[in-house]
Amino acid sequence: MPEFTEKIQQSMLPHIRGLGIYQGVEPVEVMAERAGIPQDKIIRLNGNENPYGPSPAVAEALADFPNFNHYPDPEQRQLREALSGYVGVDPDCIIAGNGSDELIDMLFRMFVGPGDNIINLTPTFGMYSLGAEICGGQAISVARDEKFDIDLERIKLAITSLTKAIVVCSPNNPTGNMPTEADVRALLDTGILVIVDEAYYEFSGQTLMPLLHEYPNLVVLRTFSKWAGLAGLRIGLGAMHPDLAGMMMSVKPPYNVNLAAEVALIASLKDMPALLERVNAIVYERDRMMGLLDAIPTVSPYPSQANFILCQLPEGSGPKVFEGLCNRGIFLRHWSNG
Ligand SMILES: *Cc1c(COP(=O)(O)O)cnc(C)c1O
């Protein structure tokens, strides 16, 4: 390879040059090799994926679909119609994304420029700060309290004239708890764009979607990655005021959601009862696991409304437990506040 020239490096935007790499989930082959364990023995818990996989109807629908040589509909007509039936808001309030990650990215590209900031309620999902930084903006971290509830007073103090959005993950990844509706209303009353990420809605059963009728500055994000087992096909949705959705349609890459994802989504929505039964099974297992973890004297699990559980371990033992489980083929995520 020729040397990467100074000139090229220098011409890259400074905030891009300084970016870190997002720690995503690794392919199962990589995990298997690391643990020295066959692929089918690997237990992947670090992506909050669906262990049941997609609906069996998905493979059939993909096999039968005749038009993969066509581009997807840039206006997402059929897709928005189907999503509208699912979330209960008009199709012109909805945009489908290549995963909800793409919608986070598009929203920040619309609102956050160099020097601007977003408010991030930490600890939380890593894509929000990364998305803001890619736009040259900054993520201002407002720490949650000791129960990981959001702290309205601290949030209000952190808001500046350059604050373009407040991101509220509900239930929050990785803590599993939810904000109260009253707290989110208070954030919406600031008039700033409030993005409520409901990636785990189907596990919590609680949504702020109905508030769209009251607040033009609310965006609700959902994904089919977790409950419907479509993480690998990449499809999520944003619901928002129709004027904002209209503007977002012009920012959107024309063919952002591929036809396989669209076909899979429509097949999944037709198979909702079976998929929701799996969600119930996961919730049941979550609560059973919670009891088992709670019975270990050194482990303190936090109550969760999602499909994962955050546990506190004795000071300094986290990395050892994490590594020990990795070596046995059980992959988790770890955080430290030190
Ligand atoms: C998994 C996750 C997403 C990503 O969803 P995709 O639709 O797969 O991009 C978004 N937000 C949170 C909080 C998540 O945990």
C-alpha cells in the first residue's frame, strides 16, 4: 500500500479524524474462535438479539418474492402503510430506516452541526454520542441517579442555546428501566426535539407513541431487530410530526431499506401473535433469571423492562467474571464506572 498522505489526512474534517470506533457485536465465528468452542455452543447475550430468530414465515416470503431485481420504493408506500397499522399513527408520520440506527443518524444530520450539542442520559446506548460526534456536535452527558432514573433538574441545567436534541432511551439500554411519562412531558415542554428510543417496547409494553398527538417536537423510534428477530436484515421506524417526516424523506437515501427487509417485515407483521408469544417467553425467562441472579449474594441485578439484565458485581470483579464467561462461550457486555 502507498503511504496515506499528510495532505489527505489534513483535508479530512477534524471531528471525523478524532472519532473512536463503535464497539458493535462480533460475528459468531469470531466469538467461537476466541472461546475455542463450536459455533452452536456459543451463547450470544451481548447484542440483545432474539434467540428464537425470525418468524418462519420470513424465509418463505423471501423465497417466494419475485422482484429482487427491482429497487425498493423510495417513498416507502407499502412499508409506511404496514408500519402505520402496527404503531397506530398515520403513514405520513412514519419513516422506515435501515435499522433505527440509521434514523438516529439522519435526525442528527438534520439538527446537529459543528458546535451544537445533544443531551445524553448516561449510561445509555452508544450510538447517540457517536451520531452527534459524526456531525461535529457534542454529546453532553447528564448522569442518571443511583437507581438510573433520569434527573430532570440536572438535565435542565445542562441545556444550552446550542442544544438540539434530548435522547431518552425507554427502556434504557443498558439499565433496563424506563422514564416516567411526566418526566418525558417535562422534557417535551422545553420545546427541544426529544427522541424517545423504544427499541425494547414490545418487552416493556409501555409506549409514549400517543403523545405524538400533543407534541410536534417528539420523535419515537422503534426497531424490528429485537422483538421480531430481524437484526441482520436492518429495519426500524421513526414516528413523528408529518412535517418533520416530510423533511426527513428528503434527507433519506432513496433506497435506504432493502426489499428483503421490507418483505421480511410484512411477513413478520402477519405472524405477530406467534412473535409476541416468543416475546412473552423471553419476558418470562428474564424474570426467572432475575430471581436466580438475585439469589447469588455477590450479584445485584437491576429490575428490567427489556430483554436484558444489568448486574452490579463486587468492586473489581467485573472484568474477571466477563472474561471467565467469554472463555466458556457466554458473551456479555460490561461497563465500569471507575
Ligand atoms: C439495539 C438498539 C437499537 C438498534 O436498533 P437497529 O434497529 O438494529 O438499528 C437502537 N436503540 C437501542 C437502545 C438499542 O438497544
